[in-house]
Amino acid sequence: MKYEVDIIKELNSNEIVVKVQGLNVTFGKAHIIHDVSFEVRKGEIIGLFGISGAGKTTIIRVLTCQIKSKNWTGDVLVTHLNPAKEKNHQKILSRIGYVPQLELLNLYYELSPLVNVETFASNYGMKKEKAKEVAEELFSILDIPEDTWKNALKKLSGGEKKRVSMAIGLIHNPEVLFLDEPTTGVDANKRYDILNYLKILNRKLGTTMFIITHDLEAALICDKTAILREGELLAFDSPHNLIQTLPSNGLLVRLTIQDLTQEKIDIIKAFEYCERISRVGNINIEVFLYDFGKNINPFIDYLFEKGIKIISMSRDSANFRRYFQIRIQEEEEKEREQEIKIGETKEEEEHLKNTENEKSEKSGGI
Ligand SMILES: Nc1ncnc2c1ncn2[C@@H]1O[C@H](COP(=O)(O)OP(=O)(O)OP(=O)(O)O)[C@@H](O)[C@H]1O
Ligand SMILES: [Mg+2]
């Protein structure tokens, strides 16, 4: 059970530790998750992104045996076991760790960090001595100051409490650790610290990790990112591969434009090889061009011709944040187009019906 912290375990082996195939979740009439499929390999860090209500927690609840099998269908394996079967639950729970969004849910504030961890370890049948040894190793990796280990937890800072909560999730050396919003409610600097610690733990212990988050910066430590929207999985791949699917492999030109208006944006959009524009500030835009290398100079000439004044210009690659925004925007655009089409079809049907009614009225009148 002891953590071999000096040995970097073989990461990203081919072993599939979580498999989800055709997952559908329904609560009564509400269809929450629609046909979601993905596979996770040993040692990977997976980021589960999506706006509120997308279904992130619901998927994790299926994987962590918290949703009754009558509410879901699909082939799901967690550490080679099917959570649809209740008899597998105990075994699955002994092989996974869970760090809830609110530390309150798994921490006793009056007890010290060490006693907190020991208490949880006893649930897994770990002896106190062993639990203490592992807890001390985890606290050291997580930089929880040694002079706080025996103080009441309520005296620790917010970030330190989060790290104790992570130590609890890891105490039984789980194969997979699920973290629900590990960086929410933590200030910007500490967010980076927490992500950094997760990466260190992943590298040192080889733990596969699922991170549910709204924090798009978290993609920096993820091997794969999943984007959910309204219960559908829009994307599942490495951030790099996803960015590569953007026009010109994600290469973009960032422009600061004098007195930027919607009218100017429309003129820029009208450039023949302009694939997409994102407004990223008051006077800043990012433009994706078809065949960037070939079309960047004609594009600049075009702006000049149209009298659009450029204050500054730089070339860059899209980051995951931009990919995420574009992917969500695309879905919204598709939905709007479909709604318009449905509206038009309804109008046409209505028109047809009226014309037929008029015809039959006329023929009836003859
Ligand atoms: N037990 C339930 N019964 C009915 N609807 C539910 C149930 N659990 C979740 N939902 C609904 O499923 C949808 C997805 O919820 P979920 O908690 O998975 O979203 P999320 O992506 O985790 O959102 P957030 O970022 O706000 O945590 C929501 O519309 C929610 O209201
Ligand atoms: Mg949630």
C-alpha cells in the first residue's frame, strides 16, 4: 500500500481503466445524458468541462456508483467492473477516490489533518499506523506545513484544507481519483498551485484523475479534455488535438483595432478567407483564416483598403479556452439554424394548408 513516491510509475499505459459506451441517464421524463462514449487509460488526467447543468456531475455520479442502474443504460466499466451491478459497488469504491466540491463534506473542522485522514482510512480497513505513514507522505507531497498537521483543521487556510481533502481522496492509493471542482472558490494563484499539486500527484503515484471544472486553465494539466453541452459530449481528445481541428490548425491573428464597432467586425468577416472572428475585448479580435500562411498578407491589405486602422497585431495559436468557446458557439449557431429551419418548415406547412383550404373552399363553391 505504501506510496513509492520516488518511483515515477509508468504513465499512460494502454490499460483502459474507465470505459463508457453509449451512456444515457434519465430521471423520470428528463433525459440528462445523451449517448456519451469515451475511454480513459491508466495514468491519464481527464478534464470534464461544460457550462452549468451540462451533466458533468451526473456522469461522475454514474462512475462512482451514486446513481441507481434503473436511471441509466450503457456499457460502463470502472477499474474493469460494472457499476450497474450493486454487488460491484464496494469493490469499485475501494479502488476509486472522491474529492467533493465542498470540503465540508469530507472534513471534520475540529479535528487535525492527521486525525481527519486516519478517520477516513479506517473506513478502508487501514491500520492507524499505516494511515499516518501514508498521510505524512501525502502531506509532504502536497506541501501542507508540518507544524499544522496536529492543529485543528479550522485553523488551516482554504488552499491547505483543499489539499487535506485531496489527501483523504488518495489515502487508500486509488486507481482513479474523481475531483469535483477542485479549484472553485480559490483565488487565482492558489488555483495554479492546486493544479500543480494534482499534476505532481499524478506523476508520482500514477493515479488516473477525473477533474470536473469550470476553470478552463485546468486544461493545461489534462491529457484529455471532454466538453459537455446539454448532456452531449461535443469533444473528447487532447487539448492539442482539439485545437488542431480549428482553421489553419488553430493559428490566428490577434488584432487591436481603433474604434472597433460591429460594423467593422462585419466588414472583416466579409473577407473571403476569414473563417471565424472572436471578439476578445473592447477593441481586440482574434481572426482565424483559411490557409493562414497564404492569406495573412492579402487579409492585411484588405483591412487597409477598407480603412480599418490596426493599432497592434500579433500571430498566435489558439488556447483551449478559445477552442471551448468556439465549440460551444458552433453548437449554439447550429441550434439557431435548426430552429429557423423548423420555423420556416412550419410556416411553409401553414401556408400550404391555407392554400389548400382556399382551393377546396373555391372548388366547393363551384
Ligand atoms: N436526480 C436528478 N433528478 C432530476 N434532474 C437531475 C437530477 N440530477 C441532475 N439533474 C439535472 O441534470 C442536469 C445536469 O446536472 P449536473 O449536476 O450533472 O450538471 P453539471 O454539469 O455538473 O452542472 P454544474 O456545473 O452546475 O455543477 C441538470 O439540468 C440537473 O438539474
Ligand atoms: Mg456539477
